[in-house]
Amino acid sequence: MRIHDRCARVTPYEMALPGRAFADERFELIREEADRRGADIWDPGAFSMLEQAGRAITDIRIEDENPVLFVQYGVILFHAFHFWSAGEHLYLLGNEAAHQVTRAGLLSGPSDWAFAAPSRAGYVQLPHYLFWARPEAGGPAESLDGFFWVLTPAHRLHLMVASGMRADRPGLGVMPVPEIPAEEAGQWAASNVRERGDDFASTLPGGEDLCSIETLGEVVKLVGRLFWQLERGLLRAGARATGGKAGSGASEGAADRGTSGRAPLPSTLPWRLITTAEAP
């Protein structure tokens, strides 16, 4: 088993927030204000307009950062809030399971599938250094850590990909996906997104064994195929594992291939490993 499959890495949720006490206190205040005002917490714009949400965004922003990024922090806080509110469901996608999900021409979800998710919100962490994308056109490729999802009571799907989480620098990048009706995710799961070549095929020189995300449509397809295969029993989620201790390594003295030699920091959150149905 790869080191990646032994331990969930520290998540964007843990990196973006100052700590557990901050999440419990601020998110409860946001929920109380939303209830009092009758605000729609399932709409990112309405969520960010709440006074308590604005205060929390101010506190998590890096000092002297460009004020136009306030909206981006609002999206991060929106997903963090719903991740917390739903019970912090964290899944680690195993390497073999990831290749099964992205394999061209196999196990595509039917276009009439009624989209379903394991919970109303959560985070799926991707295999370490397997998925890559260019968040900015013409910019450098970044490793994708994973994606948040929020499925609203009106069956609308919100997605946000987290990228660029590296031990040698602070912060992370985000790639929000425009809100879509959840049933469209089933259609994307059975569609060919790229005009040329196979979806998820690597576009990195020398990275034939890697996966690339070239369009936001591929993000939706990835999510749709993953959740469809989980629902159909082609993939399975294992028992919840206990998170690691803050500041400890994933495995003493161990390092994953493709890293700088340091094992990634483990998440402190409970997590579940997604494997292929045939895995022992």
C-alpha cells in the first residue's frame, strides 16, 4: 500500500481556519445569525453577506492581501462551514480507486443517473501528486489536493477544488466550480469533456502516469463518476479511521515517491479510505 493510502493529509479546512475553537464558535454564530435573519446559507453570495461570515473572512485572510480576493475567501468559508455543519466527512481516494474512476471508456455513469452524494457536504482528498491542473491560464501546473462538495436541499451542487498545498510555502489555491443542478453531474459523468484526447489524460511533459484536469467539466465528471461508483458498489469506503496528532508525520521515517523526501503532515480529522471493490 502506498504511503498516501495509509493516512489522510492535512486538509484545506484545517489550513484555512485558525483551529477547532474558531470553527465551533464562528460557525455557530453564523448559523444563529442566518436563522434569525432567514438568510439562505446554501447560497454562497447570501452566506458571505452575513455579518458573522464577514468577520470570519476578515480573520482568516492574510494581512495586506488584495481585497478583491474577499470573494474567494467567502467561497472557502462557505465550503468550510458546510463541511463542519455536515459532520466533517473526509474521504481519502486510494490510488487504484482513482485510476478506476478516471480510466477512459470504462465504468462511466449513465446519463439518467439521479445524482447522490455520501453526505450533504464533505471533502475528498485525491492521491498525493496524482492530479494536476493550471489554475491560471498559461501559469505553472499545481498538484490538486482534493475537492469540497455541498449538495443543497434544492439539489444544487457546489464544488471547489483545492490546489497548491505544499510543505515549502503557506496557503493554497482554489478552483470554484459554478453551481449546477445535481442531475447535470450524472450527465457529465457519461460525457466526453475534452474536444481532443481522453478526459483526465496527462498534459504534463514526462507525466504519462499522472492525471490532468484541463476544464471545470472534468471536475464535475470526476465527482460524478466517483459518487456513482460508490453508490453502485464498484468502489467502497472503509471504516472511519482516527486522525493523526497535529504536527506529526504520516509515517515515521517514511516518504512518498515524488515528494521532497518528507512525509506529508497527517490530518487530525477522522477519515475513510475509498478503495476498489476488489481490494482486500
